[in-house]
Amino acid sequence: MVQKCTVKDIMAMKGQGRKISMLTAYDAAMARMLDDGGIDILLVGDSLGNVLLGYDSTVPVTMEEMLHHARAVSRGRVRALVVGDMPFGSYQAGLAEAVTNGVRFMKEAGCDAVKLEGGEEMCDVVRALTRAGVPVMGHVGLTPQTAGQLGGFKVQGRDIESARKMVADVKALAEAGVFGVVLECVPGELAAIVTRSVDVPTLGIGAGPECDGQVLVINDLLGMFGKFTPSFVKQYVKLAPQITGAVAAFRDEVENGIFPAPEHTFSSKTDFKILLDEEQS
């Protein structure tokens, strides 16, 4: 029987010096492929709003949408830890609502943990969730849900004051009980300092190589999201043009009567000519 990855396993990896891999997943089929590839954490990111649902940002994503996709990912994984992104509005209104929604990710969607954005201001929420038995991953730096307040999708922590605040935020989150923190769009030197300042793992996305692990949006990694590719993304394959080419080839073969060919068509030993005679009589 395959041993599932746990929150404790992820936390131990920092001390072991083993880098952590995390990718987003939004459906069972992709979850199974990523799991088979040995990925440690599957993040059901609210980025699905951009890459799957056609929203302009992550803000419109609802709890029901997140739970729908989280259930699918949980059904598809075997080994990896599944973390559900708490969408905007699901944890800001009060501790009771935050706990209720966090519990839903685990009870209804089969997640192992949740992720939420924000620094020291979110520590009470982290404590409330962890007291309720919901493991929490933090997220600082560029926080997409509140990117408007940060001046847009820009690198964070470039000046000394904001850098100090980021260090303080991560330390506060660690003390509040998070088992890891995502650092998004942070200068590599600052990410290295933050990583050394806490005992919990850091996972970078556009935060350099010194983090304890790395995370990417799977559609970016596979070259499937053609509108915009962030500079920190490495495309390991470019599937978008391959998919478009395959679809165009299918269309051409259908229009020209090439597909389906005999090898794609079922046959039977039954003589169906009698039906033709019946229709013509």
C-alpha cells in the first residue's frame, strides 16, 4: 500500500535538506499524472479562476467552485498531500466562518490542508483553523487576492521596510502554527533570509532557489496558458501549439472524410442489408 505524504512529512523535509515540489492541480486526471510523477504537494489553487474558469482574477472564485475541483483532485491522488486554496472572502469575515470553510475543504473535499494569503494580520485565523484540526499553509509576498492593494502584480519586498515586514510576517505565521509558507514574487536574497529565519518550509514561486521548495501553476509549466507567461516560469514543454495543431488536423480530416478510417470503425458479422431492404420497400 502506498504511504500518503503528510503535513509532518513536509515539515521534516526542511530539516532533511530535501527540496519540496508543489504543483497546482484542478482535476482527477491531472492529479493522477502529477502524483505518478512524484510531486509532493498538489495545490488546488484559486488560480483555476484564471486558467480554467475564464475570470480576470482569482477574486470571483467561490467556495463551491473550489470544493468541486478539490474533490476531483483528492479522488485522483494516491500519495501526494492535497492543499486547498481558501478563496477570497472565505476567511476574512470572521474566525467562525473561516473555520467552517476550512473544515469543509477537509470534510467535503478530502483535502489534507488549506492555504490562505496574508501575513501577521491572518495569525488569529491560522490559530483558529489549527485549533480546529485544519493544517494551514501561509502565503506572503505577492498575494493575488489582494494584488490591487499591492499596486498590481509586482515583485514585493524590494525596499528594506517591506523586506523587514515580510520577515516579521513569516515569523508570525510560523509561530501561529502554519506548516509552510509560499513566497511569491520575492527577491531571491530576501527569500533566502526568510527561509533561514523560520523552522517551517518555504515554497517559492518567483522567489529564487534558496527556498525549501518550489511551486508552479501546472498550465504554465506545460505551456498550456498562452495569454501570459511570467518571467519566473520555466516551460518544460509547450503543449498549447501542439494541442492547437492536433485539433486543426482533426478538423481537416473530418471535413475531408479521412477520419474515421476503417480501423476506427466497428464492424459486425450481422448482415444489416435486410434493414436497407426494409427501408427501401
